[in-house]
Amino acid sequence: MATVTEVKSTTPSGLNHIDALLGNLPNWNYLTSGGNNLYYTFSVAGGLETGNSAILSAPQVFSVAQQAATRTALNYLAQITGIKFTETNDTGLAQIHMANANINGSNTTGLDSSRYSYSYDGNNNVTKFTAATYVYLDNAEWAGMNANLTPGTQGYETLLHELGHALGLKHSFDGVIRLPAATDNTAYTLMSYTHAGGAHATFGEYDLAALKWLYGGDGLGGALGVNSVGGGRYITGTSQADTLTGGGANDMLEGGAGNDILDGGAGIDTAFYSGARSTYKVTQTGASLWQVSGLEGTDTLKNIEQLRFSDGTVAIGSSTPIAPTPLVDTVAPVRPTLVFTKDGLATASGNHPTFSGVAEAGAKVEIFNGSASLGVGKAAANGSWSITPVALANGNYHVTARATDAAGNVSEASLAKDFAVSSVRNLTGTAGADRLVATSGGNYIDGGAGTDTVVYSGARANYSVEKTAYGFKVTDLFGNGGSDLLVRDERIQFKDVIMTLDNTGITAQASSVSKLSFDQAADAGVKLVGVHHHGNWHMHDWE
């Protein structure tokens, strides 16, 4: 259980490049409800901030293009942090609010304003913690720049800067702990006001190190990060030679470039490397001592029990020196994160949801409704994955994801996502012989018992028909019919021909949904407010 001191002052790492970016607002790690979800909204219909004198006009809704770019940025942050960012129109539920506004100060392009509330008992243990943050982009002096949030533009860099504040990062030049002048620039951190290079579309190496320290790459309440389960930390170095030391829990140490010294300390500790296992030379040099050479340089390892590569995690011995032979991967991947998006655009209802998240790089990811598979994908080199089933039947779903690495090790299931599908695009037959007419947009068509026929208006040549593990996938190649999933259907009638289907081995998928409901208690306790201004620190390069 967290104490008042912990929630008011972020736990430092002892490393300047991380601690110089750690602010005290907001500490999302201490949320007492909501699990690994942070809800964001573009709505300005309610839940507006009050009492902020820096906002000179009523907040205005982000444009469609601004909203799309923000979703891209939050998906990027999800890959870094492991947090599930979920869009909502419920402003009372939302914790992150996005809006355009006239911000006080002609040189201010963006602003983030954050606050939190907590309650505590007689022992100063926090019993309830909630937080909210408001990200504003200026729509007065800087309206033109902020209208274009395409990655690689000045506007997008401003958005990333403000989202960095929203997740707890401070300016690199503020506070007691600061970066030295040589590294206080945007080549190292977007939280600096000293510009270096063109407009940035990604966070700098120091930003990534700070975000990993805070959230551990596995989100809120995970095995790593501040207030993690079991106290594990994710400790990241720089592009120079670093000495990183773990604590008493199960830590992750990532040296990065340079010849680093990694000491895991007590616990079952892991050294992280970005490349594939085959690109590194691993040599044991003594009891509990190893040397790893590869893309990032040559590291000296002590008290490290596991090595994580882009294609798997391997265990290393500690008592008896062994020859540098290939290591056997017996360690299961960390369980993947799972995000559910209704039809990819958070629509009210639909049968084509998208599942995404972060898993071990290169791992096979499979999503399940109970024990029934809904789809298979693969995690990219950065760990991100996304799966969109052809279509889902109406009903209730309890979905999880599992990752399988190249050696066949299977992770624990992700945290479950419950939802419902209730779509007019789904057609269901009876116990008799039915004729089911496909509509536009993508259908789930379950013929049921009997000899059933699915009717399409176009000629056979206009469609592709593919047998899958989940049914027959029929795709309109030239029109707006989308892709349909046919289950327990025996015939397809096209305009010019009737096709007979072989349904042997096809099993109807369990029902499911795209309807979410959440509860959030009202704030209680002490209110604290902090504001970060983002000025035109880089404007001179583009005038």
C-alpha cells in the first residue's frame, strides 16, 4: 500500500538522465481503480477544468485530423509504457482531456495542467487515489502550426511534449535535479526547450528511460516500474558507458549503446538487448559473471539470471562457468498487454473490433474468447501487435491474449477484456433451410442447422472465397461489401453461379460484444494542481 509521501514525490532512480525528467504530477502508478486503463476524451461537453487562468477561451474540440494524430501518439506511448489508452466520450470517466484553446502568452504553443486527489488512513497509507490531466494546444497565435499534427511536424512534437507532461515528465531544466547543458536539448529529450535537429516524431532516449522507469513497459500495476507488483524496476542507460545496479526485486536492466556494467543485485534479473539472439556473443567469465557483445557494445553482467532478445528470452547459469554455446530458451514471454477498440474507431456497436497491445518482439500473439481462438498475429520488432478478426457474432465476450516465442514458450494470459457485440450486420439462420442476403459493411453470417444459402448480388468474379480456421471468408473485391465470415453455411449464391461449401471441421465461434461499461468513484481528499507551459523554444528554426 502506497504512502502519502510516495504519491506526492516520484521515486527517483539515482540516475541523472532519468531523475531530471521526473515530475510529481500525475502519479498514475498509484491509481486505486481502473486497472491498466487510462481513458482519454476529445469531448468538451463536460468534465472541463476550472480555475486555470492560463486558458483565455472556452476549450474547442480537436479536428478530425488532430484526433487521428493523437490516437497515433497514444498508440506509440502504449508501446513504450504498456498502458492501455482507451477513448471515451464520457467526460466524467476520462482522465486525459484534449482540447484546443487560446493559451495565455504569445510564445506558448501548448500546455498541460494536471491534478490529483487522494484519501488516506491514520497511518498515512493512501486508500484512494485519482488523477486528471488536461492537454491544450494553442489555437490563437499557433493555430496554424497546431492544426497539422502529422508525425514529423512542429505541431506533433508539441503534442508529444505535452503528453510527456501528462504522463509525469517535467522540463529537463526545472527543479533541483536538472540535465547538464551538454545534454539539455531535444536530441536527448523532448522535455527540453533547447532545440537540436529537425522536428522530432519520437521521444528522446532520456524520455524513454524515464517512461520505462515509471511504468516498466508493462503498464500500471505490472511487474516493473514505480509501485510495481513485487517492486521490480526497469533501469535504462544512455548511449554512453553506464553502470546500472538493480535492487532486491526482479529488475530489468537495459544498458543501451556503450560498454556498460549491469549488476542485477538480488532477485531474478533480466538484461535487455534489442537485437536477435544470433547477433550477440555470450560468454560466462566466472561465477555470476557474464560478458555480452553485440549491437550495443560489450557489456559486463553480474547477478543477471536472464537475457531478453528481440526473438526470445533465455536463462543463464550462475554457479559453474560454461562454454559460450547457444542458450536454450526455456523462459516464457511476459504476458502481452491487450487493448480493445470498437470497430477501430470506438463506434457505438460493431462486429469488427480491433485488438492490439504490446508483446515480446517477434512473438506470435493469439487472442481467445474463453478457449476459442479469434485470431493470430505477430508482434513487431518494437513489440506492437494488432489483430482484427473478419467478423464476430453477436453476444458477450471475455477475451484474453497470449504470446508464444520462437522456442514455443507460451506466456500467461493478458488481463481480460469484456465486451459485447450487437450488430445489425450479423445474420443468423434457423433450424431450417435459410436464404441469408449479405449486406454491405462486413457480416457474420451463421446459417445454423439445415442447408443454408448466403446470397450475394454480384458475379462470382467480384469476390474472393477463402476457407479459414474460423469459417469461410468472403471478400468483395470491387464494391463496398467488405469481408464476411460465413459459419455453418452450405452454399453461396452469386449472380451467375452457386458455390457449394465444405463445412467439415468448421465450428461456430462463441458470441461476443462491443459494449463497455465502467465505474469510477468520485474524488476525495486533498487537491493539488500543477501546470506546465510549453513555449516556442524551437520556433526560430522554422521562421
